Amino acid sequence: MFPAYPHEVLAVVLTVREGRLQVLLWQRAQAPYAGRWALPGGGVREDQRLKEALAEHLAAKVHVDDLAWREQVATHSKVDRDPRARVLATGYLGLVPSDVDPTLPDDTAWHLVDALPPLAFDHGDFVSAAVDRLRAKLSYTNIAFALAPHDFTIATLRGVVTAALGYDVTATNLTRVMTRRQMIEPTGRTRSHSSAGGRPATEYRFCDRTLTVTDPFAVLRPPRGGHDEQQR
């Protein structure tokens, strides 16, 4: 009788690729929803914690065995969310740095969060919740450390944050806010520009690569009238 497990975990794995925020999906081969894209995940055994099951499914199904950040986002318990039987689902937000490119199986691919294909079950709700959570936390924490490379220029960081937020932020405002909140610091190195020339760019890193609340009252909002958002 299906399912073997009345509770499943789902991973909303986000990263910035080619300057856009993307989510990892795999294509179902069997009914229900055969051919549709879905979030990686699966059942939770009686002897497993949710995080243990999540890590196991990510490593086995989509070959992602290390996330820079992971947190629980939502649990959905609608009676008919799975047409086969009653199954509760808990979704997790997972983040992969933009310079990490895990090897994926043939049935797995990155998809733009703002141009998703039709998804199986209620997985679209989990994606929306995870994206909203990420964008909110970019306001008041240093969570961008889990999306950015370990060492980066401000131009690189701006590209990552802009992609994650879904709207443009200026390098000047970004530098001011992140240095004032003591989120980033210079590494003492610089990077040369391409053959186009120009002054070498200062290289930075995050001061702390664990989640830290940097301003509990900060709110990031989209720019108005073409001007970049001013932040606290």
C-alpha cells in the first residue's frame, strides 16, 4: 500500500547561475504527474530525522551532497496533495554558492524561479515560500554568504544579490550597507580586470559564514521610479 512513509521531505535548492536565481528540479518518470518537473525529496523512515532524510535524498537522487545553508520553510498537510494517499510534506530551503556546479543526473536541471514549468503536486507553493524566505532574509541577515563565492569582488556580489532579490541594487549601496553591518571585509588582495583595463578590484569575503542577524529592523524593497533602494 502506498505510501510506505506518511511524511516526506522536499528540497528547494536555489543558486545563482548565469545571473539569474534558479531552482533545482527533476523530471518525474512515473505517475502521478509523469513528465512533470518536481522538487527532489522523498519519504522519511521511522528511524530518520527530517534533515537526515533530506540529505540522503539529495545525495542519492540529484547528486547534491553539500549545501551552504539549509533551513525548514513550510509543512503542507492538505489531505489530497498526493492523489495516491495522505502524505504530509516538509519543505527545506537549500542554498548552493554561485561558483559551485554539482554534477547532475540526466533527469535533473536548474530552472529559472520566475519561469517555472508546470510542477508536480503542490511543489510550486514550496518554491514560492522558499524564494520569499530567502529574499526576506537578505534584508536582515548575512545569508548571501551561502550564494556568493568564498572570495569575490563587489561586482560579483552585486550580481548575486541582484539575482536573488529579483531587482537591481547599486554597488555603492551594497558596499555601504554590508560594510556598515560588518558583513564583509577585504581579503587584502585585488583582482585585475579583463583586457579592457581599469583599476584592479578589491577582493572581499564574508566575515562570518554562519547565519547572523545583522539588522533585525531592516527591510529591502524594490526600487521606485528607477532609483535604487536605499537601505537602513
